[in-house]
Amino acid sequence: MRAYALEADQDPFDGLRNLFTRAVDWLSGNESAGLAHGDLETQLAARFRDLARQAVQDHLDLRAQREELLAEVVDADGVARQRAETGRERGLATIFGEVVVDRVAYRERGHPDLHPADAVLNLPTEKHSHGLRKLAAVEATQGSFGQAVASIGRATGQWVGKRQVEALTVRAAVDVEDFYAQRRPHPTPDATVLAMSADAKGVVMRPEALRASTAKAATSQKLATRLSAGEKRNRKRMAEVVSVFDCVPVVRTADDILPAPGQDRRAAPVTCGKWLAASVAQEAAEVITTMFDEATRRDPGHRRTWICLLDGNAHQIDRVNAEAEARDVRVTIIVDFIHVLEYLWTAAWCLHSTGDPAAETWVRHRARQILSGQVDQVITELATQATDLVDDKRAGIDRAIKYLTNQQPYLDYPTALACGWPIATGVIEGACRHLVKDRLDITGARWGLDSAEAVLKLRALISNGDLDDYWAYHIDQEHQHVHKARYANSIIPEP
């Protein structure tokens, strides 16, 4: 409820004191005496939200009462506003409830009004407070926008519409890239390996949010009600996910990767300082550039060893090599050993019947050969074993041969193990599941480009542990762009 303008001798917090007195009277009265503790909690939560809302309202009214009129206010273009109009109100939805901000407007015909009190309070352009926007953004990264609406209601007692939550989430993510561009990570010892990794995951999009080639393919299906042989739905847009992390080397051998039965396995290299980024709006090349930007912030002098773990995607390999060349830094690319194993298993089923234990022995032997650097020998053996197979029985072997041949420059596992580097893409695989699949791939989700991009950025930000630091930066940027930029010399006049 709107508090009336204060008289000079009126207690500015009279409304708050009255609410508090009623709350105390209720607590000491008969109505609350017989409540179970759960009911007591529920009613107290509501009453103290009202107290907090009234506290904010009374404080804002006091500030309005104390706001002094200025002779003039000059905007960034040098236009002076000498006509002041009091009693100009605007609503503000807070985490406690809606309040009204009463302030002075400075006016000049043909120019937008200026409200210095808004700038001092750093009020947002929309109705929702920064606290409510932060809550909406965090909840929207955890579940659907509908679930976020319900979570906000439970936490604050306030109702924010589903579309409003989506819009607030998009607004909350606008400064993520700039935040990381200006951040400088803590120094890391030169002996610690600087590791990077990249992968991609499809996101089901609304038709208007698809890339042009995908949208065209989606409209070229032969039948209207079902897919024909070889056709795809073409509903997805690829989200590129990248990671940069530090790695303490642990020297290993093939026996540590594929130990004999009963043999202990040595622990993998220890990773720390994991940083994630993802984008469904940008092209893969742009996201990989972002990955290299973060790596450069960590090691601007290129004193550390740089490696990059990939799954063998040719475009990603080309982009990593191009970025490394452009930045004059040596990056060793390592193709994920787990992908190699999967191709070996595909080849094994061309030579063994389903479930045959001999297939496992066959895969293990070839995998150990590859770990020992005998890729050429494995390719030759595969080609020899496929000689007597008919075409439809050797397809798996042919795929394995092609994969090993194409990726051979990046299968130097003996060097990687001797240097103590990781040889699997577990970090980025987990990131794809967490950032993309767990939120953007929920049942029935169809994404617009802006909201999908915002949720990805915020999920990565939260995973990096940077939410609070980012929010302080974001609020400062809001103050600069929304308020300071409107005044002469970016100086806000004190009302």
C-alpha cells in the first residue's frame, strides 16, 4: 500500500513501527498461541515480508522528502533542464513486494525527463528490482521458466510472469562477456599445464531461431507428417562449449590407462581452476576465440605448456590451429582416447559375434598398441583383417581406419603420458551435459535464440563460481549505461 507524503513533523517510519507493533501483538496473542510451528513459520514469513516492504517504502518516502530542488540539470548533450516537477512516481517490484518511488523530474520541451534520484538509487529501466532480477535469472538457470515463476513465488511471495522471467534472464546476462574480458585470473606456476577443450551439443530451437541452412533443410522434407528414409528433423542448433583449466601433470604409462586384472591404476592428472563458456548464438570459431582469450589471460607470456583436448572434429581442430598460429603460441592437440576406443569397438563387432569375450581382448590389445604409439601398425592390421569381409560387414572397420588415419597427428599418447597430460575429454563432456543437456534439453523445450544464449551464459558463470563478482560488475555497468551516461561529464547531480 502506498505511503502518503510525509509531514515535516511526522515519524518517517511510522508505517513500519505500526506493522511491527501489530506483528508483536499477534505473536503474543491468542490467535498465534495454538498454531503448530509450521503454520507459525508460514504466517511469520508473510508478516515479515510485509515489514520489509514497508521498511523499503518508508525509506524511499524519507529520501523523497529530503530531495532538494536543483537550479538546473544538464544532460550529456549539454541541454539544461530548469523546470522541476515534484510528485513524479514510478513503481518498483522488489523481492519484498511492490513499492512506489516518489522523485523530482527535470523537464525540457522536446527532451526526455531526467530523474537524478533514480540515478542515485540506480533504479533499473524496467519495473523489477535488481534483487528480483538476480533471483529470476538464477532460478531460470535451474529449471524451466514456469518452474522459476513458482520458485520466485515460494521465496518471495511475489508473482512474476513467465515471459517477464525470460526477459529478466536475458537482461541479466548482457555483461557476461565484458566481465570476463576485464577479469585477470590469479598467476599460476609455469609448471602447471594450461589445458583447453571444446565440444558441441545440439539444442532444439524454435523455427525462427535456427541457422539459415538448418531452417532450409527443415522445410525440404518430402512428406508433411513423417520423415522419409535418411531425413532428419533439423530442429537443432549447435551450442559450442569450451573449457580452460589448469592441470598438475602426473606421468603415466599404458599400464596405468589399461591395467592388467588386479593391477592398481595410477590417478589421472589433477585439474583445477576450471572455466567454462558456451554459446548457441555465436559460430564455433568465435567461441574458440573466446577460449583462447581466457587462456591468454591466464598465461599472457606463453610460458606454460598449452594443450587442447578434442574429439576429432575437423572444424574444431582447424580453428584451434588457426588461433594458435595467429597468437604465436604452440598448442599440442590431443584427440580423446575414449573416442578411439569407441571406433575400435565398432571395428571389433565386424570380426566377432555380439557378446563374444574375444572382442574385449581384441580391443584391449589394439588400444594398448595405440597408447604405445603403434598407430600405423593398428591401421595396417585392420586393413588386413578386413580384406576377406564383404562390404556390409566391414563398414565398422573402414570407419575406424578412416578415423585413425585422419587423427593420427593427434594420437601421440606416448608423449602425452610421459609429460603427465590428460588424454580424455571428460571435462568438456561433463560440461556439455551440465550446461546444455541438463537445462536446455528438458522435455518439451523449444528455445528462442536470446533466452537460450542467456541461460547458457549464466549457467557457465554460475559453474565458474563467478556469480556474485559478476553481479557486482553488472550492477555497476547498469549504473553507467542507464544513468551516468545521460548526464554531462557522466556526473550525477546530487538531489
